[in-house]
Amino acid sequence: MLADLGYEGVALTLDHHHLDPYGPDLAARVAGVRQALAATGLAVVVETGARYLLDPRRKHRPTLLSARPEERALRAGLLRRAIGIGAELGAGAVHFWSGTPDPDTTPEQAWQRLVDGCADAVAHADAAGVDLAFEPEPGMLVSDLAGYRRLLDDLGRPDRFRLTLDLGHCRCLEPLPVADCVELAADRLAHVQIEDMRRGVHEHLPFGEGEIDFPPVLAALARTGYRGLVSVELPRHSHAAADAARHSIAFLRAAAAAARQEKEAVPQ
């Protein structure tokens, strides 16, 4: 369906019904997905943000910040599996985020656990030849671009530790306009997520229902030379997936056309 609508890639979240990394016959199922991608011509990014994959009772838990070592190991194990799957699929990147600390965890403890977990993921990504795409997420330990830059520096700026930039998050909490965020992040971009959003409210909205002016944002992406996936992220609209996918690509095509017209109208 996505290929028929004109999409050129898919951001695939590993989950119970979406290439479960813990299900039986994983190798055969990965091979089947690889064949489907080849048949449709879709590129892929592998995502690891499933809400209840590791614990059916706690959303997005455990994390790399969890207090118990065995819980941190569960998250690290998922990242290693995702990196392996990403390598098999030829993924442009494997996406992940920090999570939130458990109660009674000091900021220093949380940060060191995150650095250690990311360093482990980078080592496996290096061995597999896959880029990581870390996403700053509102409400999590690393919530913004400044936090990503700090983490990047503490890791020693490894080439494989790249960035997922969620454009809605930029509107939600970054101090600069969204297009400026694109320019600032351009040197590390491996994946872009796109949706509409309002200032100060972390709610992923269909295009046209928030506050983002998209032609300048798409123009900024074009100026940077970014060639990776720009993935529509509407996690609360899966009940209307077909309509949301159809509306989204029509909106983005119109916004991209408007961006090109604005560029051509500027005197050279």
C-alpha cells in the first residue's frame, strides 16, 4: 500500500505484529521482509520504540537507564537484535532513544548508564556496518538537540552514532525555528521524522492540524543535501492508517512543490 501511494521507504518498528525480534523463525521472517522491500523498492529504517515489546505492563520499559542491570541488559539485547536485523535488511539506520530514569536514580547515574548503553550499541553497529539514529524525545533524559550533542561528545563522537530529527519535536520544544533546527542538525542526520505539532504540546498531529510551516522546512532539508528517509510518524492514527498515509503524502508533495516554487521565485 505504501509503495502504491508513492512512498519510497518505511520506518519499521519491531513489535509483536511487525517483525517481532523475539518470535520464532526470525531469520526466515527477516528474509521475507527483505524480499518485500526489494519487490516494492522501499528503503527501510529499523525502529525500536515499540511501547510494550519488552514488558507488557510498562510502556517503553525497561530502558538503558533502568536501575536493575538485568533490565538494562534486556534493552541492550533488543538494540543488538535490531542492529542485526537492520544489517540483514540493508537499513539506512537503526533508531532508538534514551528513555526515562527509574525513581531514586540520580542524574549522574542515569547519564552514565546511558553513555555505557550507547557505547555498547555503537560497538555492535560498527561491527555490523549499520548507522545508529538516536532520537531526542520530549520527556526523556535526552529530550533535545543540546542533549544529543552532549551525549555525542561524551561518546567520543563516533561516526556511527547519528541522529533522528523529529521535526514536530523541534516545534514542540526547541528554542529555534524548525528550519533552523534542520540546518543545525544536518551534519549528523541519519533519519528524519515528520508530522505536525504545536508549541509546548507533545502530540503528533496530522499535517495541517498543528503550527508548522512545512515548505521552509522541506527547503532546509533540500539545502542540506539530506538523502535519507523522511518518515511520517502518526502513532495514534493506525486505526485510520490508509487514509492517514494517503493524506500525508499528498500534503507533503504539495509542500515540496511550494518549496520549489519559493526557491525559483528568489532572484539569483
